[in-house]
Amino acid sequence: MKIIQNGETVDVTEIQQLDAANADLFESTVFAALRAGPHRIDIDLSETRFVDCCGVGALVAVRNCARRRNTHATVRLLNPALPARRLLELTRMDCSFPITLSE
């Protein structure tokens, strides 16, 4: 996983999987990047081949943390791979997060 602070945006990329095995590490690493209270957090899921319920929980925890630090913060999910997109739709998280797809 790679995190880059770009002004008021935090970019999170290179996530291979987001599951019970690494959800805690994902949360703590991203939480550390949110200390400055950025306006936007972009989480690129294009390389993410596996997401489970713990991964979805980690995404929700990141969103909640971001909003506690900045009430106007937005967490966007970018280009979720098909398996991740299916789980987001099944859990209705696609209604809770802005999802951006590149063409």
C-alpha cells in the first residue's frame, strides 16, 4: 500500500487485498495520514482483487475517522476491480461512498 499526501488530498494506492489479514494495518496506516484533516481521501481499488467484510469495515472506519477530523471530508473509491465492486454493491456501500470509474 502506498499513501501520498497531495495538498488537501490523501491518495491511497497499491492495495492488493483488503481483508481480515490486513484491515487493521490498512486502518492504522490511513488514520496516520488523516491527522492533518484532509478534505478528500481517494482510495484506488483498481489493484484490489479481494475484499471481505473486514475490508468493508476498514473503509467505513476510515470514512468515519476522516469526518471526525474534518466534517467536510469525502472518501472516494476509485476504479474498484470487479470483485471489490460486487461486494460494495452487495453490501450497499456503493450508496455510502462516491465511486469513480475511469473509462
